[in-house]
Amino acid sequence: MIPNLAVIRIHGEHGWCPPIPVPLFLLWIVAILLSPLILAALLVLWAVCIGAGYQMWRLLGALWSLLCALPGTDVRVTADGKHITVRIL
């Protein structure tokens, strides 16, 4: 299953910010709008894979598996006294 939602939390030195939900499923609208460019990129990728001797379907399968493994990922960054947490659901 592909990720649907990311929750961003920012904790500063002096205060607390409420969680910010980011709906990732809206990225599909962008993908549909950019589909001609994505198709052209896939054709270039196909040509590169043929030239390098790789199977494109294995590469696409690996990328899809990586995308499907994203739910449950937590990213935590600390810099200059601020803590940023991104949780992908």
C-alpha cells in the first residue's frame, strides 16, 4: 500500500507547533498532470536500461517496492534547538 498521509511536527526552543498533516494522495493529481513528462522520462529510462543491460521491469518493481515500504517511516531531524519529526502513515 502506498503512503497516504505524512504528519509533520516542529518543536522549537520556546514553543510547540501543532502537527501538520500533509495528504500525500494529492500527489497523484500532480502525477496525472505531469504524465506526458513522466512517459517521456520512462522512455529515456527504457533506452538507458537497454544500453546498460538492465531489465527495466526489475527496476520499476524495485522502485514500487520502495514506495510501498514507506508507510511507518519516521524521520527525525534536530538542528539549532529545533526538532522536526516527519511520520509517514
